[in-house]
Amino acid sequence: MHIVLHQPEIPANTGNIGRTCVATGTSLHLIEPLGFRINEKEIRRAGMDYWEKLDVSRHMNFACFLEEYQKHPGARLWLATTKAKRAYTQVRFGPDDFIMFGRESAGIPEEILVEREEDCIRIPMLADIRSLNLSNAVAIVLYEALRQNDFAGMQQEGELHRLHWKK
């Protein structure tokens, strides 16, 4: 699975998303320009010590990202946008799919969306709300995609630290 951030602006969001990607074995793609430096302390604080374990790629622009995406035959590129006609729960995610999110202040550019209407998905919310926090939106859609793929390769049971579960 791949998460794509198109021109993210807030380092703490990107750090949180990076941490989610590490926890789920998901690759992160950052499409420039970024609204921050990748070494800013806000990213490190949000990503904690996980950032070094992150599979992250940077792309100079959307066209450069598409070159990378095309190296994954069979993968689909989903575009998360408040402008979409169908919900993220109405599509079937594949294990190698890419899910793209736009920058916090403007979303994915409409020039990209208009060419891919059938790939646009949304998170339902009340009409008077502009959007969700970017890191929350990524987590919501990513975990649905992972659920649809039976959380492949992920630990699904936990152990207590000091005590034991009752049998």
C-alpha cells in the first residue's frame, strides 16, 4: 500500500502520517514542493523515533510521481477529495494501490481530479465542514484499505505487559 501527499504544508501532519505508514508497512510518497523542510523538528516530534524506519520517496512534481506509479502494474491510484461523488467505503482497494491526499489548504488540484473522476473518493461528513485534518483522513482511508486486504502481514493480537489475559 502507498500513501501519497501532494504538496503537504504542515510538518506535524506529515510526521503523524509517516508514523502511521511505519506502523502499517505502507510507503509514503511526497510530491514537492513541500511547505517545510523534511528535517524540521515538528516532523521528528510527530514521527517520533519511527521516521528512520519509514519507506519515503520524494518526487519533484506530479509528473515525476506518475513515472514511479507506472512502475507498479495493476496498482490503482485513488484520489481522496471532498469533491468526489462516492465514499471510500464504496471502492475495492488492492494491496499495492496508491491513495493520494492533497495539501491542507487546498486539496488535490482540480486539474488532476478532472482527469480521474472515477478514481476520486471521499470521506462522508457534514456539509458545513470544509475537511478533516490530513493525518486523520489518511488514517481513516488507509485502515479501510488495509481491512479490505485482511490486514496482510500485520499483527492482529496483542499481549499485556505485566499481566495475562484470562482464558
